[in-house]
Amino acid sequence: MKRRDYTQEFKEQVLRECQEVGNVAVVARRHNISANTIHTWRRKVRETGSTKPLPAADVKRLRELETRLARFSTENDRLKRIVAEKELQITIMEEVRDSKNPR
């Protein structure tokens, strides 16, 4: 299979048409392109806001930021669990303290 390069205008036209028609497969058949190609363009628009490819430096920076965000999200989840455990321990200790006969 040969890779074809499509113009930005063509990509935008096809994506607009998909939005109007509501069916990617029909538009793909009409333009004689793969539905997967259109889905890839749609994904790129969701991720970057445009079908234009990002410069390599921007792609690298975006991946680094995504990695950092994932790492921070994991760390945030871990810290939330620790805080929840500590709150539970404090609640238990307060109940023991307030009980009349702690044994």
C-alpha cells in the first residue's frame, strides 16, 4: 500500500463532511479513502486541535508533558490514599479517646 499525502484543505473538508453526514464510512467511500484514515485525522484534531502535523520538537515536548502529567496523577492518587488512611486513623483514635472504657 502506498501512503498518500492529502492537503490540509481536503482533510478539513472531509472532517466537516463527516460532521454533517454523521457517518464516517459513507464519507470515506465517497472520497475513496479508508475510514481509518478519517478516524486518525479526527483523533489528531482532538489531540492537537488541528490536522496539521506538529513540528518534531513540539511532538517531543508534548510527549514529555503527557508523561509528567501521568506521573503527577499517579503521585496525586497515592497521596490521596495516604491522607484517607491518616484520616481513618485519626477518627479511630478519637473514638478510642472519647470512649469511657477503652480496652
